[in-house]
Amino acid sequence: MAAQPGSHEEDRLEVLAALVAAYEAKQGVAASADPISVLQFALRAQGKGQKDVAATLGSRSRASEVLSRKRHLSADMVEKLSRAFAIPTHLLAVPYEVATGRLRRIIGGGSVATVVVLGLMGAGTGLLFWHYGQDLPEVASLATYQPPSLVRRDDNGRLLEHRSFVPLTEIPPHVVKAFLAAEDQDFYDHGGVSTRAILRASLQNIASLGINPAGGSTISQQVAKNVLLPGQPRSLERKIKEVILARRIEANLTKDRILEIYLNQIYFGGSAYGIAAASQAYFGKAPHDLTLAEAAYLAALPKAPNHYRLDMAENRDRAKDRRDWVLARMADDGLITPTAAHLAAGEPLVISN
């Protein structure tokens, strides 16, 4: 976790985090998580430590005893820790055994085994990183890549695919902000892969017991998947390749260029590919004319396009819920005001005829 930015250790950590996320998605979440493990996991994900727990609980000794499992969490502690580190209270309220006597010796011995296991995993992920990093597509070609503009129909004239390129400079800020909030809030801070996002998604999956799984793919990873690895089935191998390619993309392209490719390449459901085609298909207008509410709806689509399409009546309630979630996320991230989010959420969500 102490890997330096841009180092080989950081590359290996990111691949390891992707492996954990992929394994977790495949296996699901079965039993209730241990409260202290959940707390430690949240601290690592947020870059915090024992001193932050001490500040929250008002006592260094109490924080040390909690983290070393020498005392139980009281109801007051659960409430304070939940509020300070955004951990659902039900995860911290699960009963657990304090580390006294024999259990403390077991944990002590277990920590040695953990170091050994982590060492082996680190070596293994380094080997995987080298193996899957061979013979990958060249990312330099993306510097001049432009998603094609086209209209494709079947023999009966039915529209099958519509793409229309629009430069990032012609996409208004509120549209860009909606996609950053929905897809990759750390986009301008990470180097292609966000370990923090993967850890945050894993914590969310624990909290929801896998019922509403979250992902940790960045916009750069999605560009790698959609442009450089098109058509490859979802698999652990593809996920590792995405991680490697995303890092290379970030080293060769500017953030704005990556975002421009993403917004013009991503699938929005039906025949719409790219923000321009989606704006026209759903609202009959160009991206620069989109309202905040419309932008939030389009930003909600890439996660599951055919699940939120407005042209399918059975989708409309969940489409509005998803749009309102994006608006709330924008407000939480400080990209818009709570008032703007509230007003936009009050707008009806209607497809253009």
C-alpha cells in the first residue's frame, strides 16, 4: 500500500487490486465481514490510519485496543466510526471475538502467514503483469484516433448504428462533469487505474452483500477495452490487459484526449454510439444544448445502456432513479450545488419524438 506513484510496485498493486476485484465479482459475498477488517479496509482505502481512529474516538489507547482487537466496539464507537469513515453501521455492529489469550497468539501467528502469502501474491502479480504485457496493441495510435462518424442501416432501412464525432471543446462543462461523477470521479488524479476506486467498490460490494455490485474501472480502462480490446469476452485476462493498457494510455495521451475518445466511443444503447448520437437519439439535440438533467441521464447510460433506455417503457422508472443518483453524486462531489441537483431531479425524463 506504500508503493510510490509511477513505480513498478504501484503497477503490481493495481494489478493485484484488479485480481481481487475480479475474484470478488466471481465468488460473490457470502458471510458478514469482520468489523475490524472492514474498518482497516476503509482506512486503507481512504489513506487514513490509527491516528484518525484515535481522533474520532478521542483516545489513542482506545483506538489501539480496537484495532488490535483487545476490546469490543460500543454503540457510541460504532456511530462515530461509521460517520467518520463512511462505513455502514450494520457492518461495524457485527459481533466478533476480542483477541485475548489463545486468540491473540493465533492472530500473531496468522500475521506471519499473511506476510508470506502477500509476498507470494506480489511475486505472482509481477509475473502476470509481465506475461500479459507482451504483444498488446500499440497505444500510440490513439494520439490521432478519431471514432468514425457513420450511419448504418439494415436492408429494411432500420437504423443499426449511428456515430457522429464531436470535439471535447464543443461539449459543455456540465456534461463532462456528469460523466466524471458517474464513471470516474478521480479521473484527473489517477494514472490510468484507480486503486482507491477498486477498494471503494469492493467496500460497497461488502456493504450490499453483492446485491448491487459496483465496479472500479476508470475511463482510461474503458477506452482500452472498447478501442484496443474490442469484442474480447469479459475475463480475468482481459481485466489485467485493461490495467496495463490504461497505464500506457495515460503515459502517451493527455487527460482531455482520453476523455474525448471515451465520450465519442462509448455505447449508449439502441443504435447510439458516442455522446453526439446519444444526444440526438434521446433528446433530439446536440450535446451543447443538453440541460443538466439530460446530461445526467446520458451519463447514467454507459453502465448498463439497455437497462436504462428511455425508448423502452419498462425502463423509465429505474432510468429516472439512475439519473437522480448521478445528480446526487455530482452534488456530493462538489461539481454542482445541492439546489441545482434538486431542481434538475424535478425535471420530467421524457424521450424526444
